[in-house]
Amino acid sequence: MSWRDRPYAGGDDGLGGSALGLPKPTPVVSGILVACLVAFVISVLTRNAGGPLRAWGALALPPHKPGWQVWRWVTYQYLHAGVGHIFFNMLGLYFLGPPLERLWGSRRFMLFYTFCGVVAGLGFAGLYWLLPVSQVPPILVGASGCVLGCVAACAILFPHMMLILLVFPVPIRTAALLLGILFGLYVIAEGDLSQAAHLAGMAGGAAWVYGPRRRPGLPWRRRPRQGAWARKMQTLQADEEKVDRILDKIRRHGMQSLTWWEKRFLHKASQRRRQFDEQQSRR
């Protein structure tokens, strides 16, 4: 049965987004946006008091801060250094986070986002400990590594997505490549700690996407081989789960709220289901 034939495939005729026609952010993305904005406002208001939130939450490495303060590897992702810093990070999260959250679900997206931030922090720490840049204060704040992890993941999963780079729309894979080259040049030429974090965040995003495909479950165990029938049923089940989420979005926000890749997925899933039904009817 095609998804269009389902009785609940219809939706309302609303805009499905804000009054300006912008897409409505998903739950986890909304929460991260609010948390970052609130943290930024608090940091600005308490700046004259020495910035206690930044002092408590920024990623500062030993010996400047005790190594047991492990919360910093997560809290630094919600702090930002200035208006431009938070604006561009939140803009990237607003557009790139929702497709991933809709695809994976809220819990898995939150784990992915935090994972990219931690990997970005490891890249920052690695450059500080390996290269002679001790004159630079080893302090990191910002969601750039997380957002660039989203860039890498979207470049792999949604290659037809377009990004505005400066003022020009470019395919997301081209944008990801150019950003990677730019950050790499900064690291080589200047030993810039923050650019190393950007590169590490992108690497973390790519590793997250590719890792489960090869080793779902425990990383040291190989996936058992499946028969053709089991693989086909698993694919159909995964299709049904994704189709149900997309149809729920149509019901709540209307057909016009779907992205290009969501429409394409519905078309492909419908084709796979129709082919399966035809094969079953011939048996």
C-alpha cells in the first residue's frame, strides 16, 4: 500500500511552522537553542562579576583547572564568547539539527550532539598537549563542534541539501569540504585550538553516522550475517517507522512542511513496499 493510500496520511492546511513560514524546530533542538540563549544572557549580565557561569562551565584543561571537573566537557557546549559566535552556531543548529532529530529521534540526536561536542573537546585538548601553543589560554566554549558534526552528518545522509556559504548556495558536501580545508589551514598555519575542535567535531559527526552501519551494538563485535529475507523485513520495518513519523508531521503541519529528502524518502519507501507486495502476490 502506498503511503498516500493510508487513511491518516492527510494533514491540516496550516503553515506547519512559524508565522514567517520558517520551519518549527524539533524538541531537542528547541531545548538546546533556549539553553544556549539563557546561558549567554546570564553570562552577559554577570560579566562584571567575573563571569561565574563561564568560569564554572568552560572547558579548561589541567593544570589550569582540576582534571576531575568532567562536567566541563558537556557544559562548555552551551556557552559562547560573543553575539556573532552564538548567532552563527544557533543558526546552523536551527537548520541542520531538525532533519537529524526527525531521522533518529530525540534521544539519539541528543546523544549524537553531545558526542560531537565531547570529540571536539578532545581535538582541542589534543592540539594543546601535542603542539607548542602553551601561550594560548586553554579555554574552549561554544557549540561549533556540535554544529559542524551536524554538517558532516547531513553531508553524508542528505547530500542534496544546500547551504548558504557566504552568499552563495552550495551543496552541503562541497560546503563541508571547504570548511574542513579552511579549518585545517588555520590549524597548520596558526596552531589554532578552536579550529582543531571544529575539525574534531566534524570527524565525530562522520564517525557517528558510519559507525553503526558497520558495527551496530558493541563496537568490538561483528554484526551477524543475515539472510536476504531478514534484511528485507528489517528494511521494510525501518521504512514503516520513518514513514509513520513523516505522516505524523503531515497530519500536524501539512504536506508543505516536508523537506525535499522527506518527500523523496516517501516515494522510495512506497516503491519498496509495492515491489514487496507484488512479489508476495506472485507466490
